[in-house]
Amino acid sequence: MRAGVLTCIALLLATVAAQPSGDDTSIRPFKFHASDAALADLKRRVAATRWPERETVEDASQGVNLATMKKLADYWAKHYDWRKAEKQLDSYPQFVTNIDGLDIHFIRVKSKDPNALPVIITHGWPGSVMEQLKIIDPLTNPPRTAARPRTRSTSSSRRFPATASPASRPAPAGTRSTSRAPGPC
């Protein structure tokens, strides 16, 4: 059930975050906040789902079971604490930049260790940067031991661009220039 909630968060975040910025490739600070109206609309749409007939098999060979999807939808619409998720996300330094016409949202947490190695963590679809938050602190501030005196890294976690709004999605393959990351991270 958690994966579905993360997907829903990713879609909501993408809708709010991925407003096209044209050719602005600067790295800009970002904070996520879904309006009460957007959350109410999302809950209304989830509750208004037109459900198909139950699957004809007992296993998952026809996809996710209808009962599981109904439980997930109920959780999204009635029990998930969206503001808690926003607060958790906003506790990290977030940024957005434009690469090849697509706004890319990312979190960058620097280690206090000046010799830390940079690490870029990405996620696939369906997924969300939310599922990666739990690994940021262990990567940037791991416990030091005699056996591992220096294992810290600087962590950067980005949102997969396929979750972007249609207006900021890239052109079809073969029509884009080669991507390059803007400036030092």
C-alpha cells in the first residue's frame, strides 16, 4: 500500500513543482505545498473512482487485486496525512533546475565531512523522492567506527522526470540535445 501512496505523492508533487521555466537553467530553491483545494480535489477524484468488475482469478496475474486497490484508495482519500508528508519533504533543502526544457526537482544534502564522496540517487516509476528520504541521513552522517573512519557522502536525490506535468515533459526521443547538469552540484 505504501508504494501507491508514494506514487500519489509523486503525482501531486509533480503537478505543483513541474511548472515549465523556459530556458532558466539556474538552480532555484523550492518548497512543496499543495493547496487545500488541490488536496480536496484529489480526495474527491479518488473517492469518485469508477471501479471495474472483480478480477476473474485469485492471484495477481490480471494485475493488482480490486480489493487491494479499494483499500489503497480509501487510505489516500481518508487517512493519509498530506501535511505531515509536506513537512517531512520540506525538512530537506530542495531545488529545481531546467535541463533540456524539463524542470527537475532535487534534494541536496551536504555532508559535514569535507572529503565526502558525492552520490546521486534517482528513482524510477512508479516511485517518489519520498521513499529515499530515509537514506539521506545515514549517507551524509554515518556513525564513525575504527573500521570505517570515513564513509560519509554528499547525497543528491532527484525526482524522475516522467512524473512531470505534460507542459514540462521533454520532446520525443531523437529531438533533444544531449543533457548536461548545470554547474557544480
